[in-house]
Amino acid sequence: MVHVAMTVNGKAVSAHVDPRTLLVQYLRENLRLTGTHVGCDTSQCGACVVHVDGKAIKSCTALAVSCDGAQVLTIEGLAQGHKLHPMQQAFQDNHGLQCGYCTPGMIMTAVDMVRRKGHDLDDHTIREELEGNICRCTGYHNIVKAIAAGAKAMRGGPTAQAAE
């Protein structure tokens, strides 16, 4: 067992874990933050995306010990109390989900996308940036609309109308 300490969603946490413990396992099993999903265990689907030190990573490919001392943000940490983050609100307003399993990873990827690419995202850029995230339920149309609206809302601009 090794000791690991990090800040998750603004809260200092620590534990003794097996050195082979993946970050996604640590978040879900030790911290009970189950919004980060395990979809494929092979880094293909993106359901496990979280931010580590401000950058999106697939938490199924990172060992918890590699995040010792890091700042980790999960989907649970995006909202401010009962007020959703603008990207979360945009997914709700634009029906950017169906079963919801991929949604946390999509939202975390989208927030990182805005950080890297800016607030004015076109459909092509959004679709290209989502290449590492798989949704098995939708045709991505409303996900793309939600991300574009969320990106604008993160700047404080007008959000797109809800999907029809």
C-alpha cells in the first residue's frame, strides 16, 4: 500500500491504496464520486474524463499515485451548490444526452475544449475534439449544439435555444 494525497473538487483527500489503483477506481471506490464512469477500461470511450491540474485526462489510464499532490476536478465539482455549471446547463437545455452514461465525460471534455480552443466553437471543431468520447445512444447532434451553447455561456454570452 502507498499513501496518496490530492485535492479533489476543492477538498483535500488522502488514502493508502494499492499502487496499481487507477484514478477512476480511487474516485469511485474510495471517494464515492460515482459521476466519473467506467465505460471501456481501454481509454476508448471517454466516460471517465476528469481534469487533473486543469487538463482533461482519461482517469482509467492514470494511476492514483501519479496524481499525488494534484488538483483533480470531477463532474461533481463543476456545479456551484445547486447552480449548474454553464456547460452542464447547456447539456440540459439542449437535450445533449440520452441515457446519460457518457454525459459526465462529454461535459468534462467540453469544458477543457473551451479552455483550449475558446468560446466560439464551430461544429467541425467540436466533433473533431470529441473524437475520444463515444456516445452509443445519440447521433451527437444535440451534444454538439450543447457544447456550442455551453462555450458561449461560459464566456457569459447568449446561449443557443433548446433543441426542438
